[in-house]
Amino acid sequence: MSFAETYLAETIDIVGALDPEQIEDVVDCIADVRDAGGRMFVLGVGGSAATASHACNDLRKIAGIEAYAPTDNVAELTARVNDDGWEHTLAAWLDTSRISESDGVLVFSVGGGSSTVSANIVAALEVAIEVDAGVMGVVGRSGGHTAAVADACVVIPAQYENRVTGHTEGIALVVWHCICNHPRLAR
């Protein structure tokens, strides 16, 4: 089998193992935020930052929800990293945005955050939880901190050791498009 055939077969296997109810739960939480007149804050680092930016576009254009990704503002992001350190950048951004209980936070992450990897996501989620904002995720591996604290979370079972990141980030976009085009969200 060629590498392309192997990769596509793995992708089909992972997509087949997704839990559709997890997707429906994330849709419900995002719809609740919109119904409450809240905003969505979409978090991701590395490749997931690009997915977060993409998701903001779709939330605004397709679902009619005010949405922001802190990583889209490079000047503020780098100033916060320089002054406050990477771990606190996203949490400080949410504080400045006056996140509230009517808002939601959506995380895209290969690992979901932990005390040693993507600690900035963990800190941001603590801020969201503190104000009782909705917490959602589309994450890989075991889901990390995001899956542990989320109101709704899709865990992508990307178990192919050398390709966990590629499969998780690629399938996250498939899951995302299923979410944003859901009849409950698409306008």
C-alpha cells in the first residue's frame, strides 16, 4: 500500500470512530451561546490557531455569531507573551474581553492542554469556568484538560502514533464543518 492509501485508510478509520453525539452536543452549546446573545472565543495554538481563525469566520458568516480568536491579533498576542509570558496570554485576553456567562469558549487542540503542554489553554479555560461561560472543544488524544472540563467536547481518536497531529488537525476541520453547517447553526 502506498503512503497515500495508508493515510486515507487511517483517516476513514478515525472518522468512522467519531461519536456523532459529541458533535451534536457541541452544536447545542454553540446554539445556546447564540440564543443568549453571547460571543464565541475560539482558541488554538500552532496549526490549531489557523483552525480557530477559520472557525471564527464560519461562526460569523454562516452561524451569525460574534466570534474572535485571540491569535488573530498578532500585535496583542506578542505583547502579552513578551510582558506576561505565554502561559497567561489567552487568559489575559479573555479577561480584557470581559468574558461572561453568556459567552462560550471553543478549543481546537491536538492534546487538549495540560500543565506542561498548552498550559495557556488550561489557564484560559479556568477563566471561562470562573465566569460560568460555556466550554467546548474539538480535541485529539485523550482530550486533556479541555475534555475534562468541557460542557461538550468531540474527542478525535487519532491513534496512529506518528501521525496523531496530522490526523487530529485535519479531522478537526471535517468535524468543524459538520458543526457550523448543522441546521441548528447555519443561517
